[in-house]
Amino acid sequence: MKKTTVLAGSMAGAAAAFFAAPAIAAAAPTPAPAPQTGGALAGKTVFLDAAGSAGGVQADLSRQVPNGRGGTTACLPPTTTTASGVAGHTINYNVARMVESALQSQGAKVVLGRADDASFAGCVDSRAAAANASKADVAVTVDTVAQDASSHGFLLETPPPA
């Protein structure tokens, strides 16, 4: 998979501020508003996969599963934790819920890969199968990445052009 690092001005600043504020990162997201019937995304479906899983999952997370590109990968890579102790799976879930709200305000139907932050959505291959089964127009995975503390922004991974 092609990986492109994107630093997007105000988005990078907003992301840096978000992750630097543990109270925001750890706070439960507000419920998503009712979907709009109109809007720029009316009639579109987005699958949001909040990567990671809370502790206590009864699965072999290091078990190798198909990666969708002819190789294998761990069922679920180890989760990250912020310097202030917020688990990556919690950040992923809360960001996905915020994105859900923003998409719904534009009229999109949103399918979440897991119902809450305590749920195990499955290994990466089963999450991909759920995204495919949703028949969504686009699938987005929200995942934290361990990196040097001086790095800011976000990483956008896209498949190579066909």
C-alpha cells in the first residue's frame, strides 16, 4: 500500500491540539446528530473502522491473517498509548465518532465498525470483510500511529493507482 504523509495546515494544528489534550482524547464522544436528508453527501455511505481494541479481548492478536494484498499481518497490531496514558483504541473510537457526526451533518449514512470502545471489531481481515459487506461508497480506518513526539499531522494511506 502506498503511504503518503500529509501535513495539512489547520488540520495538523487541530490534530496536534486534540492529541495534546488528554481530557478531550479520553472523553466520551457526544452522540451523533440525526442524519440530514439533504447535503453534499446525501445518498452516500461511509464505513468507519475505529482500529484497536480495549483490553480483555479473548483472541490471539498476533495470529497472522490475510492482509488483502497477498501477504499476512497480525490480527491486530499492538495499540499505542499517548504520553498522558490515553489508549490509541480510545482515540480512534472518539475520532471516528466525531467524523461520523460531521459526515451525517452532510447527509451521509455512516456504518461504524464497532459499536463502542469496549467492543472487539475483529481482526483486520474481518474488519475489511465487514467494510466490504456494508456496500459503502468508501471505507475509512482511523488508527493511531506511534511516532516521534516532534512529528505532527496525519498519515494518509492509499492503494496504488490501478
